[in-house]
Amino acid sequence: MFDGIGTAKVVIDNLNLDIDVYYSVEIEEDAIQVVDLNHGDSVIHLGDIRSLTEEKVCIIKSLKLLGLV
């Protein structure tokens, strides 16, 4: 759930898995900067998990795990 420097995204990319969307939950600014540097706008940052709204959670949980078909 907590993304850190985005290593899960690196693994997904290295395995050539086709995903629709990649969400990141992270609050450490240094880690977020690393993710942005490595992955650009292919990552949607959700910020602090404590501030997730019910609306955001409903959108996320309606997606299949990792966006895989």
C-alpha cells in the first residue's frame, strides 16, 4: 500500500505487465520525488492514506488488483 520509491512500479514495468493505472500512497517528499523522476506522470499520487476520502476509496476498490485484466 505504501509506495516508498516506487519499486513495485519498476517490477511491473520490468515484467512488461500492462496496467491501466498505478496509484501511489506515500507522504515522504523525497520518496515522491524519486517516483516522479523515475515514472513521471504515469503514477497517480494519492498522498497521505489518512486523508483518503470515501469517494477515492470507492474508485480504487472498483478497479481490479493492479489494473490487470
